[in-house]
Amino acid sequence: MPVIDAVASDYQDAVTFLAVAGRSTPEASAARVGVWFSPDRVLWGYSDEIWDLYAVPYQPVSVLITSDGYEVNRWFGEASEEDLRAALDELAAYG
């Protein structure tokens, strides 16, 4: 999340950032908002259903999805800022 939070402001005109917590409790997850990322740059929600929909087995997992639901990229664990920017450029190109 720190790398995503760091680059989110550079892509806000082209990409919506959403952190989806799950497999915990909404209260425990809400306590981390503002610590791991800025809610001004990254939207937040809690949904085990979204985890199931995208087959997310554990945290951290990042899934890049186009506005029409096509999965462009996914990775487990942290990505470097360089790799994240390359993936976001690809996502922005899809629209």
C-alpha cells in the first residue's frame, strides 16, 4: 500500500484506486485507513465477496482492472514503484 499510495496522485485523472479489505472485520480494517494509505487518494471498502470474485487468497494482492471489468495485471506482494508505474500506464492505456 505505501507504494500505491505514493503514486496514486500521479494517476488520479486516469485510474481509480480502491483498497478492498477482507478476511478480517470492517472495524479492524477501518483502523488502518490513513495509516497505510491516504483516503484522499485511495478509496476504501470491505468486501469478502470481491475477494472471492477476483480469487484473492491473501493480502497483499493487487489487481488492475479496466473500467469494463477486464483484468489487465495482478501481482502478489509488493511491487516496486517502477513496476507499478509501468502497470498503471498499461491500465490507463486500456481506459
